[in-house]
Amino acid sequence: MQAEIINTGSELLLGLVQNRHLSHLALELTPLGITAERQVCVPDGPPVREAIDQALDRAEVVIVTGGLGPTSDDITREAAAELLGCPLHTDESILQAIRARFARRNLPMADNVGRQAMVPAGARVLPNNFGTAPGLYFPPPTLGMRPARHLFLLPGPPRELHPMVRDHVLPILRAALPPEEDRECRIYRLTGIGESQVESRIGCQVMARGDIEVGYCARPAEVDFRIIGPRRALDEIEPGIVAEVGEWIYSRGDTLEQSLVAHLRAQHLSLAVAESCTGGSVADRITDVPGASEIFLAGLVTYANSAKETVLGVPRELLEKHGAVSEPVAAAMADGARRASGSHFALSTTGIAGPDGGSDDKPVGTVFIGLAAQDHPTVVRRCFFPVDRATFKQMAASAALDLLRRHLLGLPLDPGGGSALPTLG
Amino acid sequence: MQAEIINTGSELLLGLVQNRHLSHLALELTPLGITAERQVCVPDGPPVREAIDQALDRAEVVIVTGGLGPTSDDITREAAAELLGCPLHTDESILQAIRARFARRNLPMADNVGRQAMVPAGARVLPNNFGTAPGLYFPPPTLGMRPARHLFLLPGPPRELHPMVRDHVLPILRAALPPEEDRECRIYRLTGIGESQVESRIGCQVMARGDIEVGYCARPAEVDFRIIGPRRALDEIEPGIVAEVGEWIYSRGDTLEQSLVAHLRAQHLSLAVAESCTGGSVADRITDVPGASEIFLAGLVTYANSAKETVLGVPRELLEKHGAVSEPVAAAMADGARRASGSHFALSTTGIAGPDGGSDDKPVGTVFIGLAAQDHPTVVRRCFFPVDRATFKQMAASAALDLLRRHLLGLPLDPGGGSALPTLG
């Protein structure tokens, strides 16, 4: 089943607010077998009516966000009612609820607020427990000229929209839908390999079958490889995918740090990190995961050489002889973090994020990544990410997390060598 | 001048990636007097061609993002060439650049990569210094049937898109546009104050003049206050803005961490941080700023109590008596970070990010922020951010950076004379 998303609001087109509606709605609808085939953002005004009209021509589910509020630029309700020829009437129970809401907060209620109690004939009211304007649902029978269409008008603020989707829109669609097709979307998340490599190693082969849709999404240091098709076909090709790119697959959905934290928690293992060039981003990503405190003991961001000495116990001679960005210092940092925290594992990063500070021998983008483990000699990998500073931090942090993942799974620590093994978790 | 934005990519419609392109492009185009009148997101495939066709009918500037990569689902280049009747040829210099890029990184180059060197006749190549696929610009003369149209095909990854917009798209549009009006857009960036407070303190007053357009953009812990109008009018009201909300304005463009690092560099002052609940995000933000190494000595992410003791020297009695999330521990953490690093200043954070771990006395969202300074007794502020984990980390990190900003500027450490930093809502 196809859906179209219409987002109204000049603040979106002015760039003042990020439009997160598409992402939220798509993630909610996809498991029902409903795919967003188009999303459009139009300014408040006449384009709203036109956009609804065109979307109803194409898609079975049309969801409009925004424009239900009290101010003069909120015209979604009126545009839909006019387009569908449904007269508007005031719903007394909504009006009461709005009055009660203002009274509870001791706020005066402006006249224009009452507009939000207007309901087009035939539309069903979707209660809003987190704001003033209720949502509206036009079930197929109200739309005589276009059968089997579902039109939803929903509020724009995410904290009103999200619960309304969960509590009202999804149950309505679940009830209205034919039994789900046997199609599935699977996502393999990879790190340490490029998008074009994924395609040449396995993507082309999958696509040649003809019955599976293939997609890629590349982010710094990461690629999502996506296949959509009949469940049986996906099951069939899965062994081939694992054989070809299995060692780079870190999860089927979780972030790299989520899968790592879950693995360490399950094994009752602890981690510390010593960061220089990544500047805290490894620690930041690990502590984004709820429950990270069970496994994460300390992150030591030793930016200055003096801090590498005093906090991590890196010998001054090592720093003077090899420089802070070097294999021996990366090893000493990882050892020092493990010693200081008493953790099972410690990762370290030292490199040149740029834009300045590079040399012929160690150009901007060079990074050494260390891993100290209680059950293994300390290892160091040298990587090269000649990109902007922010991307460098992200790629180096991912490479550090991936080094531990590979160690935990017994995979070759230098990607490219080995064969397939299971993902974390 | 009107623009339309077309975003391609199934990963956007599947909700796997947030679409930040509209916001970025709109903020870049608006100061040129170009407004986005419509944005549409379509899947890779035939809808791309149709979307470009329709957009060229309506808008003078059409910007397409995504679909220029090497994989089979990347078809933007071919769709535009076909629509406009421009044959494609291989550009040898692009192919050389791509080969060199792969060679520099010691990566094998898959055959499909060469597709990115295809250029439609009449199109101008926009170099991509941060990725493989160059952008393409179709100037008005190439589009015989629709004069005065500017069509841009740009790469999807933000780290490639953003510099290409800045370095190529904006200069092209600036040269193509009629001489700029005497209008200006100014942005004041504030932290520690809510959007509605900014509006009631100064926004309404500015808007009442009638000649200045006012806008707000609220992010966790931050508000951008934006005014657009004749330069003279903006100069006139500036003193009023500074008088009303000046103490919350941290910059006219820089991020909070950029402005802080610049200030510390100029004064030759150094900083360390001791983080618990923010988990490295304060250090991460500081080290996002090029040149941060001149002022940032160390970030000590002491997640476990044992690390607070061993790394920062927080007395065990203090942890046992008051708990890790407490004013005395925040103070001891800041003191410990300053001692361990020898810095002029040290910030500390200890709080409850959630979702679990709260109590009646210290509910989820509670955070204590410490500041140790060589020239001032250590201070601790208690704040409350009852929001999701990721937002909590962001708000607590901003509050910590702001505490130092206020100290450096001699501003009251309790904004607005109140008891705590403003919370959400």
C-alpha cells in the first residue's frame, strides 16, 4: 500500500525547523507494509489544497501534518473540507476540551482558538492529549469520488504528532488493511567497507535475480545495505550476503555502539577509552546508549601531551621519540586507560584531525587506533581518513569501535582479509 | 526568485535517514532573496525525472540532491540528461580525479565507479573535494525550452553537499541574480532562555515596527533569533535587542563551543572537563573546533564511581555520603580535573540522563554543573532537564559551556536572576 506525506509550514521551507516528520512516519508505516512513495513540503496557503488533491489521486494513504492551529496561516482543515465538499461544523465536545485545557493552565483563551473545534462532516476526530488541535481522519466512505482512500490531518508539533500516530493512525490503518503481504525489508549495517564494494561483492548479484529491490545508504564509515522482497527470496540470498560481506556487518538495525554495548553487557565485560584526536566522540557515542554505565568505566580525553603523561602514564620518552601520533603512543594510551580504570578492554585514538598539523610522513587524516585487552597483547591499527575535521572524528571513532567488535568476534583486525562470521548480538 | 528542492533517495522515504537538506539549502538561499517554495522527496527511479520536469515548470532554481553515486539506484544524472535531451560523455579529468582518490586511499576501484565521471553535454562540472561524484550545473542556455532556469544536481551526503553549495552553487546564483537589495538577515544565537521569552522580551516589539521580519529557531538549550529587513532598521533596533536579551546571546553565528574556544585562545587560557552524565559530549563539542588543542588539555569522562576516585581524586566518603549526583561531587570533580590537567578552568557534569536511575529527591533530568577556576572559588549550579537521554546530554553540555561563558564575561551565573537555567516547556 502506498502513502504520501504532505508537510505544511513556512518554517520548514525557510529552513528554520528540521522536517523530521517523514522519517518518523516512514518508520511507523513500513512495518504495516505501507511505503511512503512521495513526500512534499508546501507553504501554508493554496498549495495545501492542491497537494492533497494530487496525493489522493496517487496514494491510498495520505497524511498531512501541520496547519491545524489557531492562527490565520493554519488552513489545512479548511482546505481539505473544501476540496472534499464536506461542510464544517463546531464540535462542542472539542470546544469544551479546549476550554478546560486553557482553564487548567490559567491561560486566557483567544477567540481564534475556537477554530480548532471545527470538524468537517464525515470526518472522525482523533483526540490530542498533548496539544489543543485534534487530528482528523477521513475514512474511505466520506470521499465518494475516490474510493479506498484514507486521509489524515495531523498536528505539526512532534510531541503531539507522535502519540497521535501511535494511538490512532496506526490502529485505524491496521484495521483497514488487507492481510499483510509476504514482503519484507531487511537492512544490513556495515562498517569499514565502501558502498561501491558492497555493490560489486554482493549487490549486483542480488539485483540480477529480479525479484529483490536493492538499496544503499552511505554515511561516514558506514553503509546500510537494504533488500526488499518476498520473505522466501530474502531468506534464500541471506547466506550469500553473509558469505560475501558478513565480517563487515555489525548489526541488522542497532547502531555500532548499541550493538557493542549490548555485547559487552551480555558478557559482563567493561570498557574504557583513551581519546586524543576523536576528542570524546567515542565516549559520547557509547554513553548515548541507555545502560552504558554498566560497561563503560571511563573515557580519558587526553588532548595535551601533559595529560597523556599524567592521566594515562604515557612515558615522556615515547612522546618525544615517536611523537604523540604514533603506534607506540596509541598502544601506551590504551594500556594506560585500562590500567587507570581497571577495565577488561580499552580503546585509544591518536591522530591528526586537521585542518593543520600534518606532515609528509603523517598527513592530516592519519590515525592510530589501539586496543588493550586482558586476554590479548595490545594491538594498534593505522588508518587514513583524509576528510574534514568533523567527518574525521566520526570515521576514526567508528574505526575504534569496530576494532573492538572485530576482536570480540575473533575477526581479522584488518578488514579485507577474512571470511564471514556472525554479527554482534 | 523561487526555488524548488528535490531530494531523491529511498533511504529518506524509508525513514532511515533524516532529511536535513531542505533546512540547510533554505538557510543558504534565503539571504540571496531565493525562497524555497516547494520541496519534494521521491524514490530513486522514474519519479526523479518527472519531479525535475515539474519543478522546472514552476521554479527558476531547481536543486536536486542525491542519486549521483556509483550504484545502480543512482539515476539522477541520467534522468536529467534524458529529460533535457543532453547526451552523456565520459569526462576524463573527472575519471582521473576519481582514480587518484581511490589510489590515495589504497582502495580498489570497482567498475561502477566510472559512472560518476559521466557528464551531460552543456552541463558544468562542480568539483567535489569531499567525495567521488562531482555536482552538475545546467545553466539557462542548455535548457532551450525553458529559459532562465538554473538546474543543479548535487551529491546527497551532507559533508559533500554543504561545501559544494557554499563554494559553487551560491557563487553561481549570486552572479546570476539581479543586484542585491539593501536587505540583511541577522541572527542572534542565545542559550539558557526559551523561545517564548525571547518573543515576549523583544520579538513582539521588533515585529510591531512592521518593516522587519522576525523568526525563531529553537533547538535543545538554544534559540536563534532572526531578523530580516533594511540594514538601517536592523541597526536601529540592535541596541534594544542587546539591552533586553544581551546576556543570553553567545554569538552572531558561531556555535557556543566555537565562541568559547575563540575567547579562551585570545586570552591564552586553558580548559579541562570532568564529565559523568554528559559522557564526553562536552569534550566532543570543544574538540569539534579547529585549534581547540591550544586551549583544551583534557576531558575526563568518569562514568564509574571508581573512575571518579582514581582519575579525579573524588573522596570515596563524598560519593558515599552525598551520592555521585550531588553538589559536593560536582565541585570535587571540577577541582580534580583542574588538578589533574593543570588547566586554568575546569567544568564538571554529574546527573541522571535516564531513562532509569532517578529518585524523588533527584529525578531523571537532574544535573549538577561545576566550574573550578584559578581565580575564583569553585561554583556548582543545579539544573533540571526532564527530556529524553540524547537531548538531556545536549542541554547539560550546553549549560556547562554556558556557565564558563558567563564566568568569563562577568555575567550573573544564574541567568535572569532565577534559581536555575530554564528547562524545556
